[in-house]
Amino acid sequence: MYIVCPTCKAKYLVSDDILPSPLPQVRCCICKNVWQLKADDSADSEDDLAFLNIPLDVSEPSPSYKPLVLGIFVLCLLAGLWFGRFALTEKFPFLESAYKAFGINSVLAGQGLDFANIRHETVYEDDMEFLEIKGQVVNTTSRPLPLPKITANLFTKQGLKVGEKTISLPKDFIAEYESEPFKIMILAPSSTAEIIKIIFTE
């Protein structure tokens, strides 16, 4: 096969036996140019060439990194969709149905809900002491939301948990911008409890 370097026009005679199929990349020994060998790189005839008595460097094709880069991009995209799913569905609610289609929970308990008008007092019923906690759950979004369970935790001043009570609300959903009252009764609360923390739970 008669080959001409496209950069410096150096001319080579290369045996077809050493060229694999498909044609490889080659490097010119004169100008060090590397190019993908194609059938039209050959000269028309031996008469047109003043052959260099230098072997053409026939190298294997350079590895392509495109699949690796694409794989890393897809992996990063999937990781972002997974770890950012709660923030994504909060900002773009329509994505929740897409996550559900794959069986993925994308909504945090109480996402889009808030507490309001929280108050507490000690009450007695049938000679038993209770800590009564009242308040409202408020839907802060423009769409109906499921109502999760509510848990009241009691802590000492030092942060030690000394009490807990979880309740379910009578409704399963709360309408947009609506509020739902709740009441939690904790029997015989610890006298060391000074901090009340109320959270949404599954």
C-alpha cells in the first residue's frame, strides 16, 4: 500500500500484511503527525512516489474516552436525581409522579406542611396528670398533601429524651392552604422535661 502523510507529504510503502482491519492510526516518522489511515490516503501508483527508506509507524488506535465521560455524566445525573429528590419534588411537584412510577419515595414526611399556634398545658383526667399539646398543621402549598403522623418528643435541658408520643390525624389529606387541628396527650410527663419538640413522622 502506498501512503502519503497529509501534513508533510512524506511517502511510504507499507505492506498490506502489517495493516490490520479496520485501518489503524499511523504516525509519520518525519513530522510525527498522527492520523487515522483511510483508503484514500494511498497514492495512485508506485511511479508517483519517491519512497523513503523509513518504516511507517503503525500504531493501535487511541482509546476513546467518550464512553467513560458519558458514563460518568450519567452516573452523576442519577446520583443528583437520587440524593436531591426531596428538594427537586418540593420545587417541581410534577416530578413526584415520575419518582412514584419507579417506586421511589421522593417526599419527606411533612414536606410542604408546617405547625402553627402550638401551646401546651398540664391537665388532669380521672385523677391522672397529662401534658396536653395543641396546635395546627398548615398546608403551605397550592396542592393537597398527605397528612403524616405527628410525634412530640420531651427533652431535659441537657438534651436527654424523657418522653415521646406519636399520633395519627383523623384525615389522610389536607387541602391546599388549609389547616388541621391536632392534640397530643402525654400521660405523666417527666418532671425534668423542659423542651418540647414536635415533628412529622412516617
